[in-house]
Amino acid sequence: MHRTPNSPYNSMAFWLPTLNELRTKATFLQQRASKSPDLSKVPDILIPETVLVHNPYGYDIDCDVTSEERYKPKWDQLCKAIGVAATNLGPYPHFLRTDQTSAKHDWKNSCYIESERDIPKHLKLFFERSEMEGAPVNFLAVRKLIPTEAIVTDAFRGKMSIAKEWRLFINDGQVVCDHPYWVRDAFIDRSDYGSDLSAPALLGLKNIQPGRDKDERPDAPPKEKLTITDKQLKELQTLSRDESADVKRIASFIAQKFDGWWSVDLLKGKDDKFWVIDMALGRTSYHVEGCKVFQELTAEM
């Protein structure tokens, strides 16, 4: 969420192979735990089964590739390759994303694919969105969908199901801070402003409504409307003591193989375990406001 994606290091093709190595290492060490008690604290590094499909169009994206006749052979080739990858992973539904982003807010029109018929339409959205954001699509990733216990259902324009997610930041081999992935601001309905992107509050114009001239400015902006309950928000933003220890153990283990400042996103599955679902450079990752660690790290850059 809220990422500046234009860095090759943010590509899943860069960080996923290293994560897979760490998963193998963790499994090996766990098998030896009976002979060495110190190894009993090695965490499970759970990663959804993933197939990367190379984008035949190359680094730069032009959304016309989805409709122009001259691109049709490559388009058909890409859709077919994604379909084969999805079939090989097992029964639908699956999770589809680019190597840089997943467009989760458009859930049922983007990353959530229920059948092979969904692939062309969802893929088109990714290409169009990536062109608008200036983000490359080097690969498409087809992943097994992690079963979760949804805390929020039908969220955003894509009717997304949301479970507990947590974002941790690692730097030079250690966990430096951690925060809920889903912040309160994500669930504020700003329809009174016309659209999220034009909301004056986001632009620092707190007392102006679209369509009003300067003489008609209200004393206060439209009242914020939270689209989920306070109970749901609290559940999304709270870890138990055991959960907090688990996510930090996972991120600490990952930190040993990644130099510098990174974000690590974890999703709680229906099995009550946390799965590693995304990584990115720390400087390009959304950070909650007011975090002193973030302020100190950015000041050093």
C-alpha cells in the first residue's frame, strides 16, 4: 500500500529467490532442532507457491498492447502462459499480481482470479494501472491464494476481503519498527469530496469543498465516514503478545540476508500462521505518520 514502485529492487524477481533460500535454510535448521535447542526458535518462513511469468512486451508498458491487433500474438501468449501457470498451481481461485504491485483495492477486477476467463480482463487492468503509475511490469506472478479469516468483507471498489496484515521494517540485520498494514485512513469514505484523489484534505486544503468558490468555503470539511467498524479496525491493528513475537522472529530471520532498509509484509492465514507476501525498499514503502525510526532513517539518507 502507498508505494513508489519504480525500483528494480522492489521487483518480486529480485527478492523472492532470496526468500526461497531462507525458507530452505529455516526448514533445514528446524530439522536439526532436536540436537541443538537454540534452533527451536527458528521461525517458519511461509511463502505462497508462486509462478513468475515473463512479460514479453519488455520493461516499458503501453496499455495499447491489450487491444492493438499487432500486439495480439504476444497478448495471447501471455494470457495463455498465465492460464497454464494457474492450472499447474491447482484449483482456482488464485492471486495474480505484477512483480511490483497487486492493485488490491480492485480485488475482484485485478488480483483475485476465479477462473481462466478472468485473466485477460484482469491483466488489462494491471497494464493500464502500471502505465498510469509509470511502473514497469517485468513479470506477472500467479500465486496460490492464502486461506484467511476475513475481518472485513466487500472493502473498497473491488469488494476485497481483508485479514490481518502487518508491516515490519528491517535495517542492517535487525527489525527496527513494525506497524499495522491497514491504517485508518484507508477506510475513510471521501465521497463528499467527489473522489479520493481530489479530496482537499489530502492536498492540505482542509476547509474547501470541490465546486465551491472562495466565498463559499465552509468552516469545516465534510465529516469523515469510516467504512468499517471501530471493532474491525482495532482487530486489524492489534497483535497478541504471541503474534507480535512471531512476526518479529520472521522478520529478524529475513533481515540476515537483506542489506539495508526494507519493508516486509506478512499476512495471517486461516492456519493462524503469518505468511510473507511482499517486500520492498524501505524508502519507497508507506510508513505510518509520526514514527521516530522512519524520521531518523530518512534523515540519514
